[in-house]
Amino acid sequence: MAQYLPEELGFLDETSKDARTSRRSSGWSKKGKRAEKKQVFVRGRRTSAEALLTLDGIIAGTVVKGSMTKATFLQYLEFIVVRFHGLCMQ
């Protein structure tokens, strides 16, 4: 790593959110009664985000519906990270 200047480094990170209703698998109740939890059930969709962090901040990011697949990630690397970051380095 010592061979690279700090301006040449970039770090990728992915995060995702799923809007489904959270629930517990166990609960407490009085003896002889069932534990109940009343709430509205939401069947959500996953959203994934990927970003490139450099000394200048986040310079290349993308958000996709669903999970980030290998093909989507490789497309993001080629068309957004490499081209955009390459242009910034010139």
C-alpha cells in the first residue's frame, strides 16, 4: 500500500435495507396465555446501495432495487467507478 498516494486510493462499500416488518420469534406473557404482538405486516423490497469513498468524499454511487448481483456490481465497476474515477484522476 505504501507505493500508492492517498489520492489514488478508493474504498467500496455496500449496504442494503429491507422494508419488511421486523418481528420477534419469542415473547413473554402471563402463565397460560399466548404471547401476542399486534402490528401491521409489511412485505417490503430490498434496496442495495454501493459507493466509492475517496479523500474527496463519496464520488461514485449507485442504488438498485433488490440485491446487488454479480452482473450489476461488475457493470457498476466498469461504467461508473473505473470511468468516472479515471476521469477524475487525469
